[in-house]
Amino acid sequence: MKYFIIRDNSDVDSRLAIFDFNGNEVFKVSGEISGNNQKMAISNMNGEEFVAITSSPFAFPHFRVRIGRKRIIFIMTPQAKSPMAIYGASVYFDGVLLTGDYKLTDHSKNIVANQKHSWCKLGECHELEILNEDYILISLAVSSAISIYYGIYDENNTVPI
């Protein structure tokens, strides 16, 4: 399954739009920023919320994620070897946060998802390929957190948006 994640400015609460391979918008990330706090949700086009994401300022950027009854924490660290720690889920991050190029692996080191900075029909985006459907929501949550915190660069590669 391949998804393309782009910035969405369609309304005040929109943050990201997530499109499928055919160019159909299938998910959106919306939310609000209040001071340094962020509250976001990943929902389908019918408004059904699947993932809730909150972020508050701490020493390192971190996101608290709720998928159903499951609670997960992403902590972005300045360490080159492991730039993102994921607690509460059986996935591991391997890649570069700043560019958005990474892969997620399971306990057996099988790749469950990978993302790269790319171009799609709608412009510059993050291309997320999910190889194991069991990990679709966690993969979308990781991708959304990275895209929101580090941004997707504009067409001139100058301003993170």
C-alpha cells in the first residue's frame, strides 16, 4: 500500500492530506496548536478518527499517540544512531528524521513500512509504503509526526511547511 503525504491548507485546522496511489484523498491530519501544545487526529474522509496525536514541549520533541486503547510514545532524540525511540509498539525506527527517509521494522527485523521524500502529482511529498497492513495506523502516525515536526519542504526546497 502506497500513500503520499502533503501539507494541507484547505482550512484552519488542516495539517496534512494523505492520498492513495490513485490520487484519492483517503486520510487527513487535522488539529490545533495552542502555544507550544499540539492536538491532532488522523481521520478518514467520513470524519472517523483512527489516531489521536498530542505533543507538548519537553527536552526532546515527543508525541503521545492513541490508537484505539493502545498508547504509544515517539521521542525524537539528537542521536544519529537512533533518532526516534518508539515506546508501546513493536516497531523500530531506522533512518533520518530531517529528510523523512526511514524504514520501520518489527521484532524480526522485517520491514513493515518505509518512507522517502518524493514528488507526486500534487508536488513535493513524503511517499509512505506500508508493506504489512497490520502496521498501517502506527505507520501513518509516525509519518504524520515526522512530517509535522520536520516539515515537507516547498517547491524551492527552502521553507519547511
